[in-house]
Amino acid sequence: SAPSGSFFFASRMMEENNKEPEGADVAATANRPYKGSCLCGAVEVEATPPKLFSVICHCTICQRLGSASGQALVGFPGKSLRLVPTPNAAAAAAAEQQQLLDSYQTSEGMIRYRCKACGSSVYNQSLLPDLDFRDAPLANFERDPDTGIVERLEELTPTAHIFCQHRTPGLVGTDADGVTKWFGHVGHSKRVEEVEH
């Protein structure tokens, strides 16, 4: 079985997911927060680098919530991913933004938050004692206004598939994309390749 503990998880996830982007000025972007929002923009989030992971989750819950074969998620340690107060508001802004969210505990290990106005997913909070993270859908992060592509995508591109035992075989991006595949969380489960070969 895989070693346990949040230190192992964090170090393994950062090793898998924090490869330096080629040709990027790493010093200039190292501390710049990632920003995003729900579909309607009523709830905004920001996350302080470094990310903990960027994965495509194939668990049955993500499939059903996203109406897809998997959901691309970017995770950050602890509360590094947080709600952003609106520019003209005081300290109560974060509490006001929390009022704009519905929450639903989908399992013993995860509570999910979505915007009450547009219904889109905003972020997920791990409830697992040794896996303290928050993640948000990759699609929610800021986009280039001209191209519509997620900004800093080279830093956020998924580097692993998780909960692959539930994936839909044969779909583009799930079998032969060269990205590692896991039966659970990276570093907390076996790699699919270890079992299938």
C-alpha cells in the first residue's frame, strides 16, 4: 500500500505537478496568484502558488456533477485557495461571498461549493484528515479575453488522471495521453500502470 501522511502526499503531488513551464519567466509568475470565478462571476476565487496538483478526476461524483467522463481540477494546500472580497467592500465581503454559495457534502471526504446564482462549481474542500486541500475546476480560472484559453495554462495543465478505475475507456485523453493514471489520489494509491502490466 502507498505511504500515508499529508507530507508524503504533498511532496509527491508537487513532484508530479510542479514542473517548470518551458520558456516562462518563472521568477515573474512564481508568486502571482491564480484567479478565477464561477460562470456568472458573482463568486471569485484566488489561489496562492504553488499548486499542489492539477489532475483529471474520473470519480463517479465528478462525472455526474460535470456531466462528463472526468473533471480537470487544480488543487492548492489548505486554504491557499480562497474567496476574493469584492474591490469596494470591507472585511464582510468574504462572508457575503460565502452567502452566495450552496454546499453539498458528496462523500465522507469532500464538500463541494457552487454558486447559488448560476449553479456552477466554485471549489471543493477536502475533509480527509491527511489530505488538506481545496481544488477548483480548471475551467473556472481566468481566460485570455481574445482567445478564450485559460491564462497560464502551461502551469495548470493536468499531469495525472485519478480514480481511473471509473474512467470511460477509449475516450480521447483518458488512455494514451502520456499522463500518469492512479486508482485514487496521487501518492495515496497505486498507479494504473503498476496493476495493468
